Amino acid sequence: MQLFSIGLWKLNPDGTGILDGEGNPIPTYSNDNIVEFARIWTGFRERPIRGNTEVKRISLSNQIDPMVVLPERRDAFPKMDIHRGYIGDAYPLCAELGPRAFLRRGASYRFLGRSGVPEHGSGRDHWDFAGELSKPTQPFFAPDPASSALYARLCNRGPSQGPAAGRCRFEPVITLESNLECDGAECELHTLRVVKVVVDGTNYFYECAPIAAWQPQR
């Protein structure tokens, strides 16, 4: 059974087979590669099943919401690809992003609504709530509504006229298309996880996601 859609044997650009020194075809992957790739899928856990959706008889699992990663159960070591490189090459490490990567082109924000609990995590980092949902124990960063370019982008105010004049229009996912200037306390931050957008005394939250295409800050 083929586990990769690349065929079983290495080929030249013209479609002829690549041979080793003894004239034998060279396989594209081996069992070692399969074991290596299997380490990528460690640490995942299904979300609890929903009660308001159709349940398939072949599975009683949640097939709608994305799985969460349990860091303590995930293989954290580098994984080799089938070309003797590393899976994930060309993507920056978090330590390489530098300060204020959350303001750079490519940074993305996922709308959490009025719940400030980040969803891309295991919940084992003590990001919990103490009693009321409005009183999370973890601090959130709240940009200045009057001067922050980040606040202006997340709020995404409507036109100056019409029914939604001046109101925030929250988007499910926002990806920065250009670098933003830091404002006030933002300039002292190295990174952040959840941003609190305060609108007329009501709190809304965005979760900051890693940057896939990092561009140097100028």
C-alpha cells in the first residue's frame, strides 16, 4: 500500500527510473520514513462530541471541530523528510521571529468572541477561569483604542455613515497584509497570545496565531 502519492520508485525528470550503483531501482521511501512521519501525528486529541449535530453510525467522535494538541504527549524532536532534510524547513522558529512579530505581515488573529480562552492549546498552561467567565485569571493585552493600529485593524470599523457607522465589524480571521507600527505598551512586548478589544465597555478577544510567512521588520 502506498502511503505517499509520489510513487514507489525514484524517477528522473523524463520519467525513467533512477538506479543505484548495482542497477537496482531506488525506492522513494522506506519503513524508516513511515515511522518518522508517524511522529508528526502525536499528541492530538479529539474535541468532545457535539450534541446538536448528526452522529454517524461509523463514528461517535467529533468530526467538525479541529483537534487540540497536548504538548506533553507530542513528540517535540525534529522529524526528517524523505529527502534527508527536516519537515518544516523554511518556516521560522518562534525564537527567530524577534520582538513584536504579532505586528508583522503574515501574523493572523482568530476571533474568539467574548470568550478569552485560547483554542490553540491544551488548557494545561493554567489558562483557566476563576468562577465567572468575565474574570479570567490570565492577563490579556488590550491595545489603546485611540492610537493603536492593531486595535484599528482588529476592530475594523464600518463607514462613517449608515446603520453600522463607526461600529466594529469583527472578522473570523484577520491576517495582517503589512507591518503595523507599535503603539505605547505594544513596543515593550516580545509576543502575545490573546488580545482584548474593548468596545463600549464590552470585551471581545482575538487569539494571535504563529506567522507562516515572516517578513523582516523595517
